[in-house]
Amino acid sequence: MGNSIVVLHNNEPRAGTWILSKGYEVEHRAARRLVIKYRTEFEEFGIIATGLQKSNQGAGRPVEEFMLNEGQSMYLGTLLTNTEKVRSFKRVVVKEFLRMKSELIRIASQNQNAQWLEARAAGKETRCIATDTIKTFVNYATNQGSKNAERYYANISKMENKELFFLEQKYKNLRDVLNIHQLSTVKSADMIVAKALNDGMAQKLPYKEIYKLAKLRVESFAEIIGKTLIPASQLTITS
């Protein structure tokens, strides 16, 4: 079950009934029925949120699930029969909520750190330069016949994140949770991408080949420095 049991849902640690049902050894629809049946009791611990979960490795329609906070997740467990596996899973859920709370505290503290704020500001400056280059590249690709060139803004960011980091979950703004070391890494990647795009356009290469060039250079960079985990609570920030 690992580190994806508890995730940030609207900036609050939550666990979905889809994954909880697996650990609690019940069908998901049975877990949902319990939440609906005892909704008043669950709401004593807070508002019940909803979300969508992809099933069968992304195949088929997404499954609607309830996103439960810590109290609600624990209460769901009390409504189910205890087995050795279920008791073990309950301990994992508790530890996961504690881990996420610690991570939120780390991020809040980090974002008040002068050294981190300086690194974040420097990264934003570099990102602006890279974005200007991407804008030029988008126009270049459009002139070559691309119908979806605007997607390169998002695709390049996704490519960088995929190559540089092991992501345990999605974040509203990934760069706001990176530590100083990771901010420096992604800043360098932005510069590498901008250089590759400019080099490719100067050589008048096809736009798809230019993107491949940028991706190849980021991959080579990532291979040298290594990918890091996010959240990265094990990597400290010096004050």
C-alpha cells in the first residue's frame, strides 16, 4: 500500500475509500455504503470530501470515492471486522497521516526560510526566461504546422518533473514544496530546456525533433545528478 494511502486533497491530508477498502479487506461499494449509512457520525469528524479514482490501472470509467480525513478513516476501520491484516493496515494508515502532517509542517517552515525564499525567487526568474523561450518555440512549431503547440508549456514541465523527481502524489504547485536542492535542480533543467530549444530553432530543425533534443538533454542531466523523492522530508534545509 505504501506512501500513496494519504494524499493532499484540497490542501488537507485525506485517504480515499478506494485504497482504504483494499487495506480493510472489503469491497469498495461496501465501504461507501458504510460512509453513507453513518454519514452523520462521519461528519462529526469534518466534511466528507469526494474524488475520482482510476480503477484497473486506468482502464474503464473512474470510480467515485469518498476522501476521508484522519478521524473519518479511523472511524471507518472501527466499523469493520478486525483481522491481523486489517489491524496491521490500521497502523499503516495512522503512520501515513502522521507522515503527511510532518510534511505539511516542513513545507510551512521551509516557505518561511530566507534561504529557500531566495532560491525560489531565483528559480522564478529562470522559469520566466524559459517560458519566453517556450513561447517562441510554440510560435515556431505553429508555423511548422503544429495544431497543438500550446501544449508544450505543460508538456515540458511534466517532462522535467518526470525525469527529475519520484512523485508520491500530485501537488497544486510542485515547486512550492521542493527543497533548496530540488529548486536548484529544476532551475538548471529550465536553463537546459531553454538552451536546447534555442539551439534547435537556430538549426531550423523540425519542432518535434527540437522537443526530443530538449528531453534528451534533461534525461542526460537527470542521469548525472540522480532523481530525488517528493516529498523530500529527508533532505534538510540549512538556516
